Amino acid sequence: MKKFFISFLILISVFTSWLFASAPEAAPVPWLSYNYGVWDTSIPAPAAYEVQKFITASDYGIGDFLNPMDMSTDADGNIYVLDSGNKRIVVFDSDLNLLRLIDLQKDNQQIKDCRGMYLADNGKIYVCDRGNKRVLIFDNDGNYLRSIIKPVTDLIDEQTEFIPDKVLVDHLGVIYVLSMGCYEGAYTFDENGDFLGFFGSNKVNVTSKLRSDRIWRKFTTKEQRDRMYRYVPVEYVNFDIDSEGFIYTVSNYGDNYQKGQIRKLNPLSQNILFKGKKPELAFFGDLENTYTNRVEKTNLVAVDVDKDNFISCLDSERGRIFVYDQSCNLLTIFGGTGNQEGSFKNPVDIVSSNGKLFVLDNVRNSITCFKTTRFGAALIEATNLYEQGYFEDALEPWFEALKMDRNNFIVLRGIGRAYERLKEYDKAMDYYKQAEYHAAYSDSFHEYRTAFLRKYFVGLMLILLAILLAIFVLPPLKAKYGKKKEIQHVYEISKWYYPFYLVLHPFKGWEEFKLEHKTKGSVMIANIIILLWLIAEVFEYQCKGFIFNKNRLDNMNIFIIMASTWGLAILWSVTNWALCTLQDGKGTFREIWINFAYTRMTYLITIIPVIIISNVITADEAFFMNIIVAFVQIWGLVQLLLATKSAHQYTMNKTVGSMLLTLLGAFLVILIGMLFVSLFAQLWSFIATIAQEIMMRM
């Protein structure tokens, strides 16, 4: 017994050691590490970046930073920091070792409030001197060369001020300047400082408020129009340029709902940064904006594009850094607010160098260097390999990342894409399904179905031929050569069959149904149909083909489905009976209930074929299924129209009018119900507050 106990302890120890040894590396970080899942809700996620180094200028004996505002990098990865308050530039290497200081005032330049700085390919340094309304140009040692001031041109109003805030230079030497309060886009100058025009202005986003204001303007006086809100394009707050010369701009719309805060502009000022197969603007930043009962909207202040074209944008509201690929897929989120390393008070800029990210904080007067964790390195490597076309090589880092984050739909999609390119469509479909990637699943399913049909074509055709023979050939042969029996024709239609009879003979059937309602109509059958309707809706919710099923299967709410079936039946029957009673309608509540239930038979008959079809067709073939669904809906509406007409013995015009009134009445009932619930909730809250106040005073 003693030996058994010792052996058991050794076995437990070995298993525990193996378990912890095989556990994925977890990087300790001072922020909440999360990402967004396929349903755009935040979920816990391993950290993709961790702090490598945190420095202040005083660590090097050169005094503190004073309101540092901007950073730039050179070809060697060295980092130039604009120490605005001290009117100098501090240069570090990519490991944050101090290299040198550049004094911007050694030529007696009286700089006031410098905000933006950029290091051009030719080594020249461009500084936005906002206080003096100019852009200063220095050589790499800080020697003043010349300046750019407000251009004199008919394109610019005399009242418009030139207040340069950010600057960058492309590989052709064209200078781009963002001026505070300028909605026309960026000023552009050539190497000599001559004005070229404006580049890449935003367009006014059309919102519901804008549309309503446009309508109101037609009915207002000139004085009233002058006092109305004026819609102008949103100005850029920052920008960056990639190795190919595309400019990435940052805009803040303020409402946290409009998309396209980050744009990639080509030389024609056209945005080419989209997501999905059907190009649409992406949303950048936090998808949720309420944390601990506090609204915190994303406020993007900077963007960086590294050598691998990963897009990193900086949110000053919550100190978050969001990293995206060129397809606008969110790869990771890190950072936060606070006093710990890796947290910020007021982050103002972000740059990348040698695979690391550097964030400048002008309140803590610090620079934080982030490096990738094991998870982040796998994620970045896999994305790079896939973008370069090495699909099979990308699988290993994809699976490495998947071990550490099973919920990351970017990883799941990446594995699915790799398998699809390797023509392993069954595996690709499996991972696409886990990632809820319907469009890509449809493409893989098309290829998988094609291969399946090619392999089993002969067998499937023989089965189909046998079915056709059984349906169309055997019955006529049996009728011709088989033993003939005396057939007794029965014209009486059973009440159990009558709902099916109405589907095929609506015009004749509903008129006869009114005359024989007591014998043909059955409340029990109607209740069974309504129950089957609920079951069919649940079945469709869960079993419809993945390509067309956008429901969240793990979050089905049976009460919502009950409200859309049983609730709709009750609401229609009660409202129609109440209104038509006042309009001399002949139908009783029993007739209306039975009629409405019987009109659902078309849906019940066709739902199973529709679900089967949805599981064997692709998104490009949805037209055929949509025809069936549209026919069922139209036929169901015709059935309801004829049922209402026969029940109340109305003319067709009066029937249509009564149905429209029924819909209006149902809407009013729902509205009154919502108001009642809202008032009851407020009353309950008031009573709870009073009770709490009394208890606190006792």
C-alpha cells in the first residue's frame, strides 16, 4: 500500500510538471489583455507585446524631457525624439541607447511651440514651429537651412491661418504639412518650398442628422440658416508614410461609430484601405466604449506603418495600441493608462524600429519600448509568410499562435486560408466555420463539392435515375398492367388534410372554409400548427446552412423566437378581431385564430427543403433559394389576404384596408406595451431609491 501511494505521488508530480512545462508562455503585463471575437465583443487574449524598456531623459544625465511631442526614425532604425519644451532633438538607437543631442536653437532660431517633426530620407530634419507659423528645415546636425511659411495663392483665403502641426516628406522630396484648422487636406510643397496644392481632404460623412438639416434648410430663412450647424470635412490629426510612398492619415469623428478613421491614400488622394471581399471602410479602435459604467470613446492621435506594412494606431483616451494588417484585421491590442511600465498618462506618438514599437508620453516624459511575446512573434511571422505566398510555411506559426489563443478568429482564418491555398478544402472549411468566415467557407465548399461530385458522379446519377424511375415509370406501368380494383371516389376532405388543401386551392378553399368552418376548422389543429411553427423557427435558427446562417448558435433566445411566432399570432388575432368587429366583420376570434394558423402551412411545408438546399449550395447560388423563400412569403401573404376576406366577408379593397389597420393597431399595442414597461421600470427604480434612502437614514 505504501509503495502504491508513493508511485501515485510520483505520477501526479510528473503529470503536473508536464502540464506546466507544456503550458503556453504568458507574459506578465500591467494591463487588461483582450481582443475582439467574431461577434465584435471583447474576449480575454494573451499579450502579443510586452515592455522591453522604459526610459526618461534623466536616466542619461541630460535632464528631463519637457513636453516631448513627436518621433521619427532613420534608415538605421535610430529614433529621433522632438523634445519640444527644451527645443532639441534627442537621438537614440533601437535599443534606446543615447546617441546624441541636436540643438535646434544654435543658429538663434526663436522656436515657439514646436509640435511636429520628420526626418527625411536625405537626412534633413523638418520641424513644425506652430508658434511662429512656419516649418523649419535643418540639416542632420541641427544647422538651420530655410523655412516654409504660408503660401500666397488664390487657393487659400487671406483669413486662413497657416499653423503647421505635423509634417512628413516622401521619397520624391514632396513636403506634406498638416495645418491646424485646415479642412482642405495637407499643404504640399516641393523641395524648394513652392506651394503645390492640397492633398487628400476628407469628405463630409453623410449622417441622418445631415440629411434632416438639409431638409430643414429648405424651409428656413437666411438668418436661421446662418445659425445652423455647418458641416465641414474632419481635419487630419496625424499621418505617416510607408516604404512605397502611400500616406496613412488619422481622423477623429467624435461619435465612435463612423468608420475609416485610418485611411491609406494613393497619389490621387483616393483611399485604398478597405476590409473584406466587398470593399468597405474598417473601424479602428475599441468596438466597445463603455467600461466600468464609464463611456470612453476611442481618440486616435497617431499611426505608424512598419517595414512589413503592419498598421499601429495609438489611442490617447485609454492608452491603447491597436495593430492591424493590410486587410484591416485587428491582430492585437495592448497598453493602458496608469503609472506602471507599459501604461501611459498622455501618449502622443508611436514609431516602429527593428520589429519593436516605441510610444512617447508627454506627461510622464518617457519612452516605452515594446517587443513581441512568443504569441505576438508567431502571429506576426504567420501573417508575413501568408502575405508573401508561403502558405504551407505559415501553418506552423499559425498553430503555434493557436495553442495560446483558441478564440482568435484571425488565427483560425489564417489557418483556413493556408489550407485553402493548399487545396485541403475540408480542413479549410472546418477552420472557417470556427472563425465564422462565411464568404471564405463558401469558396472552399464550392471546391470541395466539385471534387466530391467528380468522384461520386456515376453513383449519384444511378441513384437519381432509380428515383426517377420509381416516381414516373413504375406507377403508370402498375396502373396499366397491374390488377385493377374498383375505385370508390371520396370527395369528402378531412379536417386534418384541409390545411394542406388550402395551400394548393386557396381561392376555392377559403370560401368553402367559411361555410364549413365549424366542421373543417379545428382549434386543436391550429394550435399544433402554431407549435410546429415555433419548432420550425428553432430548427431553421440552428440547422440552416452555415454559409447563410448568420445567427449566433450559442446565444439563441427562445423567448425572442416565441415572441416572433406565438406572440405574432396572438397579436394579429386580437388586433384584427378588435378592429374588424368595429367594421362589421363577420369573423369570430376563433375563426381568425384558425385562419392565421392555417396560413403558416406553406412555410411549414417548404422549410425543410429550404434548409436542405441551404446546406448544399454556395453563396453565389443563393438566388435559387431566395426565389423559393420569396415565393413562400408572397404565397403566405396571399393566403392571409384570402383568409381575412373570407372570415369577415369583406370586399377586396376593404380587406386590404383592414389588414393595414391591423398592422397599425399592432404597432400601437407594441408601443403602448413598451411605454408601460418603461414607466414600470422607472417606478420600480424610484421605489428602490426611496427604500434605500430610508434604510440609510435609519
